[in-house]
Amino acid sequence: MLDKLDAEFAFGRQALDVRAYRQELLSSNIANADTPGYKARDVDFASSLAGALKKTGAVQGASNSSTLAMTQPAGVTSGMSMVSTAPGHLPGKQSLQATGGPTDDFGTVAYRNPTQPSLDGNTVDLDAERVHFADNSLHFESGMTVLSQQIKTMLSAITSGS
């Protein structure tokens, strides 16, 4: 049951993880706007998320093989015992084990093609980076709102029966 509950939030977790990583890359680009030879980096949000969902089995036919290992739902394995007091109860031989991996695998980082090449080799377009940064921030906030609402709905369902 815990693995199903965890799987309910898997998409939101994966999306927020990719957005947070992308925000780090964009802020690094902005910070290095005047660094000679710096190449602007970014991650393709859609393909990273599709790759993560393909690994979890949530999406069929996703095209990217890169995955987000830490965003996998936790697995239920044997190890814990519970007492059943009625014939319809679960056998009670489950324990929650994290099945994720390292957090640094958020897809393939790509370099941007410069729209306005500079003589010093820096490919950061500060105006474009600010737009991407604001857009990513807005999507992160909306993702947090959706995930918070899902949690509130679950809590409401849990507490309404008692």
C-alpha cells in the first residue's frame, strides 16, 4: 500500500527534481555571463522527465534513456511483521526500502547554441537566460502547488474517516 501511495507522488517528485536541477544550471549560466570561454548549459526538461517516467514504467514509448534514479517510488520488500486480527487483513510481511540511486543523474546536460556569438567565447545570452530562469521558476512553483494540493487531498481523505 505504501508503494502505491508513493507512486502517486512520483510524477510530481520527478518534475520538481528536474526543475530544481535546471534552475541550478540556469543560475550558473547567469552567474558566468561575463566569464570568458564559458559555455551556457541547460537540460531538456521534457526529455529528462520522459526518460524518468519510462524507467518507472509510467509512460510507454518515452524516447530518452536518461533517468532520474532518486525519483523512483520506494519498493516494498519482506522484513517487517504485523499481527492480523481478521482473515481479510494483509499478511504483514512488508517493509519500505528506498530503491533510488544517486541524485546527480538528471539527464544529459547540453550546451546552448549562441544566438549572439561573443569574441571571448562566452555563449551566455543574459536576456534569454533570465527568461528561461523566470519560466522555470514559475513552472516549479506551479508544480509545488499541485503536489501540495495532492498531499492536502490525501490528508483530508485520511482524516475524514476518523
